Amino acid sequence: MQTTRRYSPMDHLLMRADEALTTIFGNPPGTGRPDPASNMDETDLDASEKKLSAALMRVNHVGEVCAQALYQAQAVTSRNDEVRRSMLQAAEEENDHLKWCAQRIDELDGHRSLLNPLWYGGAFAIGALAGLAGDRWNLGFVAETERQVVEHLEGHLQRLPVDDAKSRAVVKQMKSDEREHATMAVTAGAADLPPPFKSLMRLASKVMTRTAHYI
């Protein structure tokens, strides 16, 4: 007779630690979807264009590190199994973004943010607090986060060099996925966050993106 394994608090702690280390330093599995830019030829970018693209993709990579932390924390604290599964599915899809951004940064001879452990830890704490507030607020936080990410990615599409087709392809697919995640959260019963909280989220995002552009 097959029994379901019960995980101890130490088991859960070790699993969360493994997820964190894999997100920050490793090669997370993702869903296996192909990189949107994999079949595209590299275009000639001048030094300033290449530097800008690398910086923007580094910012996007940081965003995906934070997304992993948020979804993993919210999945842990969610009281609803269906919501938890949705969070973990979204985290898996965000892992695709993490891999694509990392690959593009390497191609552009850029570097990942040196502050990724800090970004991950802060985002995990915020995600855990959102989850503890209850599933409606948990989902509301996801929905608002993804709406702001869509706006952020649209801004990057306007700033990326026109000839950098590979980076643009990655960002466009990310934007589409993030919009779907926001819709998922709303459909599942997300609460609308108070305006002051939304403004605070925008301020925190601005600090993160400006810092990650350089570090």
C-alpha cells in the first residue's frame, strides 16, 4: 500500500533553501519551453547599444529572481491548495523567464546583479507577508505585481535598441506570460489592493530597477 510522505518542518526548510540557491546561483528547470530568441541570428550592436541591452536584461533577470521568491513564499503561506498549485505553476513559468534572461545577458557579455541574494530575500519576506494576510490579498498582490511588471516590460520594449531582435523577443514573451498570470490571479478571486499600497510597490520597484541597472 502506497502512503503519502509527510514532510517535517526541516524538510520544508531544506526545500525552500534549495529553491533559493537554485534561483540565485543555479539553473532552474522551468517548463522546458524554447527560448523565444533561440532561432534568431545575433545582430550587430554598437558598444553603447550592447551595454544598454545587457543592463535592461539584467534588470529583467532581477525581476524574475524576485518573482520566484514571491511565488515560492506565497505558495508556502497559502491556505488554499488550488491557489498554491497556481502559484507553483506560475513560478515554474517564471523560471523560463529567468533562464532566457540569463542566457541573453551572457550573449551580451553582461553580468547578473551582484545583489541577487538581497533581492531574493526581500521579495520572499514580502511574499510571505502577503500570503499570511489571506488568499484574496495574496492573489491581489500577485495581480498588482504582474500588472506593474507588464508596464515595466513595455517600457523596456521602448528602450531596447531596435536592432536587438533577440532581447525584444524574450521581453515580448515575458510580457504575454505576465499578463496571463495577472488574469489568473483576478479570476481566482484577487482583492483590489488599496492605492497607497500600489504606490509603495511602485516605489520599491523603482529603487530595485535603478539599482540593478548598474549593480
